[in-house]
Amino acid sequence: MTTKRDYYEILGVKKDASLDDIKKAYRGLALQYHPDRVPEDKKQEAEVKFKEISEAYAVLSDSQKRALYDQYGHSGVDQKYSTEDIFRGADFSSIFEDLSNFGFGEGIFGNIFGDSNFEAFGGGRRGKRARRGRDLEFEAEITLEEVLTGSEKVLKIPRYELCGTCKGTGEKPGAKKTTCSQCKGRGQVTVSSGFFHLTQTCPKCRGEGAIVSAYCPECSGQGRLKVTRKIEVKIPAGIEHGSHLRIKGEGEEGQAGRGDLYVLINIKPHPIFDRHGQEIACEISIPMTKAVLGGEATVPTLTGNVKMKIPRSTQGGKIFRLSDKGLPSIRSSAKGDQLVKVKIITPENLTKEEMRLMEEFATSRGEEVDKISSLGEKIKKIFK
């Protein structure tokens, strides 16, 4: 298997390069390596190079594809995008707008491996190439409790499928065809300009080479219909927020097969717990007396309340650990722990007797105590 080169290395730019830097680098390399601008004995090498730099530009000039590449490398991009999808949406035309008289433009660069192509890329292709359906992305929201156990969600996915009446052709069953007068049945037309020879899909017959006399009444000639399907998605325990699940073959339908469905997992904020990988954390409040004397406290967990021992002389802010009360890993059933931070409640509205006992306790420990108790004495001290 051939190892792909780093996209930044291909264009000769740094990883923090701006979009303008990437465009400038691509423009220079594209002009240098276009197959029609090199000697005959260098054409094959130039074709390979031209495809390589165009793919690098298509990824790095798109913020979403670039972020995916920066995080996961080639495997992340290749898993989510087909070759055609990598080039879809890339802006090639603005880079060469001052060279439009020489044949540069969206028709040439916008879809290098799609409906239009350079003859140097191996032209001679007839008719419209069958395409795989588009990949789709939808979101699924789950709770932290579902992260603990795993879950199954039924998503309603609107997507395009091939028309059942015409089987995706767009033609009325039994309709007659006539040879396209513009491309003479080839499905493609070629335009020459300077050193470029642009071969692209015939706009009149849309690459079919023939004109149909009547369109399918079910899909109005589109060859596909939009439907909503219920797709069951199994979400594994331990999944992380922002993860993607790939459901193969549940994307849109095309003549060359279905695309895939990517489910983006969003985990709802929990009213009690914060997540830190496999660990979860919460905070509980205990009375001051329990912190001093010790005892038990009720602690919420993802599976219900449990009792936790509070040692004597527990300080506020102390963190206790409950083993195996956290979340599993997506790769194993081993669970993390739950961290419990203790907050001590200072009593309010003490009775005189309770205040007296507290003062005695403080005095016995050598602590300074403000024994002013009456309102009149407090006012006198303020204005003393």
C-alpha cells in the first residue's frame, strides 16, 4: 500500500499556514505541474503530481476537512469522504480568475475527478459515471446514564433514494431516446483554449449521450425521491461527547450504491455530575457536626443513592473516591471511579443554648470568642 505524503509537505506550507498562504502555494505548484505545461516525457509524472497537490489543496482549504485531517491524519479524511467528496466544494476558480482566458475556472478545478476532467487525466470517458450516494451526518443526544449502560436510538433520517419507478434513470418507462445533437452520443464535449483541453459532461444530455422523450412522472425526471427512514443506531457504553458513529450504507442512495450515515454524539449536561473521561464528580453537603464527629452521608450515583462513610474531623473540600461508580471505557467494561467533594454546612439561627455551648467549645480550644450577645451591647461597641 502506498503511503500518502503529508498535505502540508506537499504544498510546502507550515501547519499554521493561513488560507491565503495555502492558495498562493497551490497556484504556483498547479502552474508548474500542469500536464500541458511540461515536456512530453514528463507528462505522466506531472499528472501524478498535479492530482496530489490538488487533493492537498482541496482538504487544507476547507476548514472542516482540514480540522479532521489535523486531528486524525489521512485516515480521518479517507473514512469520512470519498475521492469525489474531498474535491466537492473546493474553491479552485478564484485562484486562477486572472487566467480565465487560458481555460482556468470552476469547470476545470471544481470537480477534478467528477463530471469534468482534463484529458491529461486519462480522458476518453463516455457517458455519466455512476456515483455512490452522499454521506449524511445527524446528531443524537444522550444522557450520562445512557453513557453508562449504552443505548439504542431510532433516528428519523430524511434522505434521497432512487426512484422505484424509473430505477434512478429519470426516464418514463418505455420512453424512446434520440442521440444528443450536441455531443453526438459521446456524453462529453471538449473545449480547447491555449494549452488546455477541457473535457466535461455534455450540458444538454447531462452525460447520457441521448435525449429522453418523456421524463418519469413519479420523480419528474430527477431519478430520486426524498423519503424519511427510521434508522436504529446502537450507541456503545462509554462513548465520548463529540464522537462519530459510522452506520455503513445508511446514507443517500446512488447508482453505484449508498453512502454512509455518520451520527454525531452529543451528551446532555448532567444536573449533578461532571464527567472527566471515565471518572465522574459530584459535590455533597454535610452538617458541621457530622464533619466533626463522623458518620454516614447519602451520595447520589448514576445507579441510585449509596451510603458513604464520613471519618471524624473531615475538612471542607475533602474529596472521597467511590470505586467502580464511574463510566466504562468504550474499549472495555472496566469502570472508572466517582469523586465526591464534601462541602460543610455552617449552622444558622442557633438558639442561645446552642451559642453558649459553641462558645464553651471554642474557649476550651483556646480560641478567641466574641461573647457580645445583646443588641444594645453590639451598638455600644460599634460607636465606642
